[in-house]
Amino acid sequence: MNSSSKFADFRKSAGDSVIELVSTPTKITGVHYVQGVIIFHDVFDNKHNIGGAQIRVEGVYIWPFRQLRMVANSGKEGELSQEEDYILSNPYHLLGVFSSQVFQDSPRDKIWRRKYSPIYEMEKHCNIEIAAQISRISSSQNDGDHDRYHIEGLMESPTVDDDGDCFSPILLNATSVNIEVYYNKAVNYTLMVTFVSFLQVLLLIRQMEHSNTQSGAAKVSILTIGLQAIMDAYLCLLHLTAGILVESLFNAFATAAFFKFVVFSIFEMRYLLAIWKASRPMNNGEGWETMRRELSVLYSRFYGILLGGILIMYEFHNFLRPILLLLYSFWIPQIITNVIRDSRKPLHPHYILGMTVTRLAIPLYIFGCPHNFMRIEPDKSWCICLGVFIGLQASILLLQHYLGSRWFIPRQILPEKYSYYRRFDPETNHTTDCVICMTAIDVTQRSRDCMVTPCDHFFHSGCLQRWMDIKMECPTCRRSLPTA
């Protein structure tokens, strides 16, 4: 740990830092005047509720020898109110620093929160000196970036009154950031999100056409579509917030946010409403007020869950990956619904495969791409777990589509199911008409050619199956029909 008798708050022995320097050539050949700031993250005790601090520095850079010498520039006490704030608040200070230091030249007083700063007192009582060596990174280690540099040096702080060191020497080790490359990476990311959103719109249209009847929409789980709508709403808000913070990339992030808004508000909310109407029991005696009240309850629950999820993610931001796994279990409600209702082909296979792949694009980029613009360390094991988890869900859904919704349930524990090909009374063996196609049915032929409803009405097998894809009621007496 960093021992300090004068400033006991400055205790962290290791951490992250951001160094922002601007050099200006001087009249002396090979000598540049340098000024800027060094930002330290999480250098104080948690009892102060302080996330990080910055120190203003100035000095010279002698480029023939790649030597950098700097000292702290505290200035006058009265200038503190005119300069940027020193303290960066938790827990999301990294986003502000990233957008300020990498992407934009806007005043940092939009990000720094004014507060009493131990660093300011340290600057008045300590001589902070920095000696560093700058070297150019070879092209093979640049990861596509050009003209990247590495700085390594020592930061010391002997006190003015010879009362001991303010804090132990700190080793600085940093790598330069190519702003243009980060611009391109961020723009490419927003293009990917826009393209993925466009594909999701096409998949939603395909699925809505697949279940455009009341019977087809009633087979779809409202929780499955609702979870995906909540995910798209979060992504819309996240990209819009990033565009506001990163002013120079507002257009790119706003475009991605707009497409996510279209997916969420126009298509998924419309589909949610169609599923709700289809699964809602009919009651001819109810009026518009009752329907409006139930509809308001649906919207209230949806937006309540949306806002509650934001609070939960803010409170448990350290457990972001388990929360993402929970969000990416959106196929599970549909699997359970298929088993309970014995639904036949509620989702189109293209929708299942397409949504599974497109939903993986953003998390795999963030946590799997080694050169993502957010500089998040890749976690291949977590990405594999996420891919296997959602891939397993999609595989079960596809097998339910082709083999039956209860293919993995042992027959011994399955409830009794009504058979539309049941035996009928031989005394009724006479020719009757199918009220669907208005042609005769010969009940003396093979039983697979005709189906019998629980209310003892006869229909052609193909006619009744196509009818039940639209309505689950008897065409003759309008009684409810069980699943086939």
C-alpha cells in the first residue's frame, strides 16, 4: 500500500490513470513545452465517496532523447473556481472520462463534480515531479492503430518543508490513444447496430405474418416478446445517452438509437398488443372502459418493469453479466408455454434462428472483440457460455417446431390428450357434409381422413387443421376446441 503520513487518503498502491498532454514547439530545436493533466481513478478511501482525481502538470519534452520532465502546476488558489473540477464521482466516472478524454473537446466542467479535493492541498504542500521515457510502439503491436506511443516513468513528491514524502513514488505506465481510430471503431459499431436492427425488423415482420391469425398469435408467449422489447428499449436509451455524452459522435449513436426505437416502439409493442388481444378471453358483455382499463394495466406493467430494471442494473452494476444472462433467457417462456398448451409451431424457424444470431451481436462485440472501442477486456469463456445458453434455447424451440412441443417430456407423465381421430359409434356410419368445404365425408373410410370434435361433429382432416390454425372453435357449434 502507498504509505503517506501527510495525506493518508492517498492510499491505493495500483490503479488506472489517464494522461492527457499537449505539446508546443519552442524556439529551442528538439525541445517542446508540454502541459496537461493526469487523472487517477479510485485513489482514495471509500469513506470519502471519491472516485478519482486529476493533477495539472507542465514541463518539457526533449524529443531527440525521448525524455519527458514535468512538475505539478497548482496555480493560484483563486483560480480553482475557474478551472475544471478535480474529483470524479462514482460509479460511472469511466464513461465520462472516456468520452471527454478520447472523443470530444468539450469543457470538462460538464463531467467533473465540484468538491473539496485532497489533491489540491497536496499540490500546495508537495513538489510533484515526473520523469518519463517515451517510446514508439512497433507496427506489429499497434492493433491497426498508427503512431502509437508508450510512456513509462516515475512520479515522486518530496515535500516543500522537508517533512517527509507526501506519498511513495508511483510508477506510470501508459499507452497513447489514437482518436481517429476510435472514431472509426465507434462509427463501425453503430453501423453494425443499425444493420442488426434492420434485420430484426424484417424478422419481426416475417413472424407477424406467420402468426397473423387470432389462434396463431395466442400461441406466442407474451413474456418472450416482452423481454426482447425491454432489451431493445434499454439499448435505445443506452445509445442515446452515449450520443449525448459523446457530442462528436451524436449522429452515429442517435441513428442506432432511432432504429432500436423503431424495433421497440413500432413493431414489438404492436406485436405485444396483438398477442394480448388474441390470448384475452372473449366477453361480449364488456365495454370499452373495461378494455381500456386492462390495456392500461398492460402498459403500466411493461413500463414499470422497464424502469425497475434500470434501477436494479444501477444498484447491482457489478453483477452485469449475470443480469445479461437473465435477459438472454427470453426463449424459455416460449418453451414452457409450448409444453403447457401443446402449441403447434408458434414461431417461424427463420425468426428463431435470426433473432438468436442478431441478439448475440452486441454482447459478443462488447465482451468478445479484443479491439472494441470501449476497451473492455475480452472474456471468451463468458461469450461461449452465453452462446451455448441461447443456442440451447433455440435448439429446443426448433425441435419443438419439427418434433412436437412435448417431444422431450416422458409419455408417462403427460396428461391425457383428446384424439381427433377417435373411434365413433358405428351406428353413425353415414355420409355427411363437411361444413368447411361443403363436400361429403365418408365416415366409413380410414379414420385418418376425417376428424371428430368433442361435440361429435365430423370434418375433413385437412379442413379442420387449417381451420384450427385460425380459430380454436368448432365450425358448427362454436364450442372451444382442445389442441390437436
